[in-house]
Amino acid sequence: MAVRKAKAYSKKQRTAFTRKSQRVKSKNYITAFPLQKISKFNMGEIRMYEQGKLKNVICMVSEINCQIRDLALESARQFLNNKITKKLQKNFYIACKKYPHQVLRNNKIFSGGSKGERVQSGMSHSFGTAEGRAAYVRGGESVFIIAFANKSDTAFIRDLCKSASAKLPCKIRVIYEELD
């Protein structure tokens, strides 16, 4: 199955009636939800981060409002995890801060000849089928957080974040913080 281009969804407003409600089943507008592609949201030494042993933190912050597909989040997550694991082995923590709640839908339309006229219903049943998931990100919200122990690794991780930002559909600002 071919997936629509991300630009069909990325810079648009949030779509109404496409969210799954965990608590109240009657607020579910869609019956079939596609599986999300992100396998892990927290990687590395979680306990060291919670204890405050990882003092250096780099945040990948979105500059604009956009929707990020779960495929793009997973791609950036795998890229960051693989490169940092090879370089640092331990003493790092990566967190994906956005969960893909929004369900993307596609109203398939036939084109060419008269075949489309017999088959499609036009806009009378335009809700479409669920195609994927996306996380809605506002400007100024962090998408990924990377914490590490050695300050000397800052330049390496900052370059990785700039490379991983090419996989995301929005402009990303890399912010460094040093915790006390």
C-alpha cells in the first residue's frame, strides 16, 4: 500500500474527529485505528536520568506548528539511537516526547475515464479510511530530548540532531541545557 506524501498532512491544521479516546469509548469517532510505528519512547539509561546523573541535555524543539507522522518520528528515533549507541555505549538517555494521537485519513478517488463515475461517492461519504497516525506539535514544544554525561560529547550530539532534523517535516532548533 502506498503512503501519501507527508506534505499532504504536515502543515495543515488539526483535523477534527480523528482522535482515539482511551477513557471514554463513546468519544471515539473512528472505529479502526492503524497501529503506531514507534516501538520505544524512552531509550538508554532511564534511571540515571531520573536520579540526575546525566547533567547535559539537548532538546530538539519545533519552531512551527505541524503534524509529524509516526513514520518520521520512528525514523529520527532509530537514527539517533543507532549513532549515539555506537559512540557513547552508555551514559545517555533519549526520549521521544510526542505521541501520535491524530489519525490520518484518505478519501481515495479514482481518476481517468468513466470508471470513477460508477464507483466513487464524491463528497457524500468523504470521511475516508484511516491511513496512519501523526503527532500534532506546536511551535516551541520539544520533540526529542537527549541527556548525556560528558560535556565533551555536546558537539557530536548537536550534529546528530541537525542530521536527524532532516527526517522531520518542520524546522527544528537544537537547544543545549546544563542541569545543576
